[in-house]
Amino acid sequence: IVITILGILSSIALVKYGKVQENAKINADYTNASNIATAANIALSDDTSISDNITVEILKEKGYLNSIPMPQSRDGSFSIKVQDEGDDIVVLVDTEQFYPK
């Protein structure tokens, strides 16, 4: 009986641990998306002509990002959409919006 109870408790702990890890990955993606949006805003304030073709790679190349972040919770890569002539920045992973949250 004791072994059965320990088995049940350990399986519950593993399920909760998996959810904690998934939530941490999602939160890391939201943080990375926010950093990308901030870098894009700075880049656009320095040079408005890049609004049509701004990418994470360009932000890295021009020194606005130290590295190119990769999403932790999804497959794919971050992309940037500039709307309203540079007033609104949207950061996506494939079609899912991560910034603004």
C-alpha cells in the first residue's frame, strides 16, 4: 500500500513539474519578444527607412541585439511586423503573437 501511495504522489509531482517547465519556456519567449520589440523601436527611431524590412537578423547585424533569440516553447523563429508607420511593433513566432502580450 505504501509503495502504491508513493507511486501516485511521484506521478502527480512529475505532471506538475512538466507544467512548470512549459510555463517557464513560454515566459522566456514573452521576455525575448519584448526585448526584440524594444530593439526594433530603437532601430526605427534611429533609421525609419528600415521599417519595411526589419528582421531579428538585421537587429543583430546592426548591434541592437547581442544574439538572435530562438523560441523555447514553439518551433520556428521570431518575426517582426511594423504597423502604423512604425508606431506599433508586433513580434510573432509563426502566427502566434508574443508581443504585445
